[in-house]
Amino acid sequence: MCGIASYFARESVPGMNVFKKLFTWAEKRGTDGFGLIIVKRDRRDKENYLNNLVTYKSTSTYSECEEEAIKVVRDNLEIGDLLLAICRAAPEQEPPTSERNIQPLVNNECILIHNGSVSQKVYDRVKELSPAEYVSDIDSEAILHYYNICGRNIDHTMEYISGGVAALMYDWKKDCLYMINDFKPIAQSYIKGYGYFLASDNDCLGEIIQDVTDCGRDGICLWENFYHHYLSGGRIKELDLDSGFVRNIKYSPRYMTQNWDSNNPKPKEKELCLVAASGGLDSTLTLSMLKLAHYDNIIACHFKYGHRGQQCEESAITKVCKQLDIELKVFDIEDLVTGIDPTSMLIDPNAKITTGTREGLKKLDAWVCGRNMLFLTIMATFAEAQVMKDNYQTVHLLGGFLNLTESGHYPDNSEYFLSSFLEHAKYGTLIGNRLKPLFGLSNLMKSDQWTLVKEFALFDIVKNTISCDRPMFDVVVGRGESHAKNCSKDGMPACGSGLLSWWAAKMVGLDDMDIRKFYDVQDDDYKAHVPAHINEGHVLTKNIHKIIDRINFPQDKLNILHQQIVEIQEKL
């Protein structure tokens, strides 16, 4: 696609080598013609804005017309002027290069350079709505015409346009520059004493800064005189060239598939919660709090990835979802995960269990390569299908992995992990703007979770859960019944997952061994670590209302939880 470049000569005009570099970098993205416009912003001719434009267009590559192009810049660019330039890359489905089809495009007192495309369906519809004269045969011009149709409202314009967009548009009437991008890149740079640059490539701007300032260090200075970085996708920046004020405008790019159009009316406040749920304490408490807070649409997403006790985990989450009346979706990715790396302690049934021992504390012995990242990728894919089917306005992604205790040493148990993934999903799905994090219990320790169990009387739900690195089914002889059980030895859990929960329960006056089901392991080598404060019977006093306030739900949902606690306490 095209390479775009721009310079606002706010304070001075740099040497021509700067523009040669700016245009040479743009040529890396386009070799089917070159065009530029210089906007003489002092408005010498207020009656006819076209007389304030200096235009140069060539069907040759920039390299071939460099001397002529640079002469236009040298002879015409002055302080206060705005330069817009583009190196065209003609898509196979568009008309071949001609001077008519070289940007910048000028129409409706606006100037546009656009790297990307506009859906033919949208382009044809805009032509029906606006029979005004078109100055080109390329789809980019639809942006200018729809901007005029909708009363020069830029976010309404871009939410109607469907395609790929990295665009700069100057509105002569408003004297403002719009910087628009969805998933296509635009980078910005400012150099004090010079002005403001925009380009398709951030590295280009870094080189220009080094040439102008002689500084090769690249970072952030709190008192910076220069900077360069990419603009965030899914944004419009409106720059008032007179004041320098920038207004950030969020917009939702429009995507159309064979069966779905993101522009379809969105049901007000219709939202879905997808929870990565193992059937353990963390995910079960997350599901329980969502249900108690009156979230209407919840789906538990359970993954069979080859865990040595995955049948127990599946049994646990099935019972939990049945008790909570929550839909369960099971994804079987065992062959994928074990085919990549079967050596994890949680997958290899012959691996020695070291979690929960003194040596294994705060280590990553239970790590499974890319596990939570795979879970979220599949959940985002599932979310996309759900949005296309039921048109949810928002899909919240949560997981039992979002808990404070284990985020101390597992990077994929952190808020950063979920937030960074959603940035990835913004470009990997068509509904990235509808995916939102809901951090849920991420601020709670496991002892806080056990307090929730106690105060909300969730024992009947929690008793079926599995928090264990080696759970197994225990068959009741003569009855044909089987129960998923957590591991134990010497009257306490015999793995890291079980011990974390057991310690936490002890700290709020509960005994996990009396609540959930356990079996005795035959493992002479396993020596469970017990912290001194557990042996000393140290019990914490926790305020349930303060715990609720730390749950990352909206305030109206927290108010529901507070009210339920009040009602429970009144009945006691």
C-alpha cells in the first residue's frame, strides 16, 4: 500500500535532506507515483482556497522525480505551511496510475492522503448519496465525500467507511489536521525549533531526529525537546494547527464479512462474560461473584490441555456450572499442547511434584508453555463468533488466573498479561474494540477468596472444586460412584496448588481438608512446606465489605454484592 509523509513547519523549515529522507522512506511502500501538496495557511486568497495550494504530481517513482519534487518544496515551503505527500502503491483491483489517480486528493475544501482501501460496497453507496464531482477514480475519495455528507463529522465518517485506513486529512475550513488509523501505521514526531512530522514508518522519524539533533539515543525524556512513536490504532487525532491542541477521538472501525456488519445496531448494554475456568478455587469464585453480581450472560470456558488430572478438573467445572446455572463450553486442545511440549510437571504423569515444597516455593515448576495465552486466543476467537451471532456490545474476558497470590511469580497471571493480549486481539479479530478486560478478583489474595466463600456461604459449590497438581478419581467400592479428589499427605495437601488454598483457608479460620475431597498419595519423597505462621495458628480478621470493594467490577455490581451480604447478616 502507499507510503505517507507530512510536515507542519510550525517553527522553521529544515534542510532539504530531511525531506529527501522523508520521501525516500515513503517510497519503500509505494513505487507507482508520487504526489505532494503544500498548504499556504496564511490564507493569501481567502475567497478561493485552491489558490493557496501548491501541488506536484508525477506518475514516476519518487526516486525518478526527486529533483523536481524537492525543488517544489525548496521554492514554496515556508514557516506555518503544511506539507502532505504520498508515494502510491496501486492495488491490483484499482485503476492503473495516472495523474488523475495520484493523491493528495482535493475536494470539498479538504485534502486527503490515504494508505489503505475502502470497500467497493461502501464506495458505491457513497457515490449514490453524493452525486458531486469526483476528482479521481480511486476508492479513497469516498472518505472526503462522506465527510461532507455527514456534516464534517470525522468519527461518524470513519465508522461508516469500511476498509483499511492510515490517513491524513486537512480541513481548510477548520484549519485542522486529522490523523486517522485503524490497524495501518502512522508515526508522529516533533522536533523543537522545527515542527511536526508524520510518516508511515517510525524508524524514518528516528533517523530524521538523529540527522537534525545529532542525538542517537532513543527513549523518553521528561523534558524532551523531540520524540517519535507510532500512534495507537483505532484512533483519530484532531490537531488544531493554530493552537497545537490535540483532541483524541475514539472510533470503532467498520468491518463487513459475508454474514456480518459491525455497523449493525448494537443492543444497548448487552454484554457477555467469558471466564477461563479450570474448576479450581480461583475460577469458581470468579464465576460465583459474577453470578451473585447479577451478570446475565456468563460462559465458563474450560480447556482440556493434557493436565494429568484433567478428567477431575472437567468433572469439577461441570458440577460448578450446573450448581451456578452457568453455560459451560469445553475446548479440547490436548493434542496441540502435549504435541508441543509434554514435559511440564502438570502434564507428565511421571514427573516429580515439587510445588509446595520449600525448594519449589515461588518458582515456575508448574509452568505449561503458553497455556494461558492459548486459552485467551481461543476465548477471543469464541468471543468473535458469539458477537457475530448475538451482536454483543461488549465481551468481558476473565480467568481464574487473575489472582493476586500467584501473580507474584507467574507473568501470565497478571493484569499486564490480559491488557497486552487485548491489544493483540484488536488486530487479530474484527471485534477487538468490543473485547474488554474485567479483572474480577485480581486484587484478592486466596485468603480473601476464602472469606468470600465463608460470608456468602458458598461451601456447597466449593466442595466440588479441584485445586491440585495431581488430582484423581476415587471409586467407591460397591456403589460404582467416583469422586474427583485433591491430593494429600500427612493431613495436608501434597502439591503447591492445594497448599496455597489450604494455607489461605487456615488464615481465615477454615480448614480446606474439611471442605473439599482429598485422597492420600503414596509419595515418600514429598515433604510439604508449612509456613511458621500456619503452624502458629495465625488467623486474620477480614472485613467482607472491604474485600468486596477491591473486586474489579463496576460499582453498581459491587453494590449488589454489598446488599446481599447485608441481607445474609440480617438473617443470622
